[in-house]
Amino acid sequence: MTQELFLAIVLNILVYLLGFKLIRKVGGVKLNLPYTLSLVMFVIYFFTQFPLFYFPREKTITGDEENYFGVGVDISDFYGISLIYYGIANLLFICGYILFKGKQGKEKTIRSIEKNI
């Protein structure tokens, strides 16, 4: 395992821990359901696709089986850096969600509306 790949794994784990910790801070799962589902899908994708692709040492997206030998571009050199970019993209998603989340205002009651009229 290269240093780049190790950095990508650590970065992604830290990003996911931060993301799940922020769910509790901004109101829980009930108030942030789309964000929570997105984060769960990102985690499932990362932890299922990473071992399925990297550990068999596949060099192309289609695999190295004899029927597909030579099909596609060798992406094995870019795998570590692409996982780092994936972690950064997820971090920016989390930051964007937190920064641009709609402000919860006070709900107006009928009495407050009647006072204004």
C-alpha cells in the first residue's frame, strides 16, 4: 500500500467521522435526512468499491479477465490520488451543507400575524 493510498483512506475516514458527528450537532437525523442518506451512500460506496478494485490489483475498469484484456485505460496509477479527491469532494459537500443550510426561523403563529394586521 502506497503512502498516497494510506493518506486517502485516513482522509476519507476522518471526513466521514466529521460528517456523522455534525449530524448530531445540527439537529439529528430527522432534520437532516437527505444529508444523512447521502453520507451513508458515500460511506458504502467507499468501503465496498475500494477493496473490490484495489486488492485484486485490477488495472482497468472492466477488469483484467482474458475477455476484456487490453480494453480500457490503465487507471491503477491514478487510484490513490482519485480517492484523495473523493475525500476532498465529500469534505466540501459536508462544509457546503453546514454553511448553506437554511436558517431555522421562528414560526409565525396566527396571533402574531393578527397583531401585525
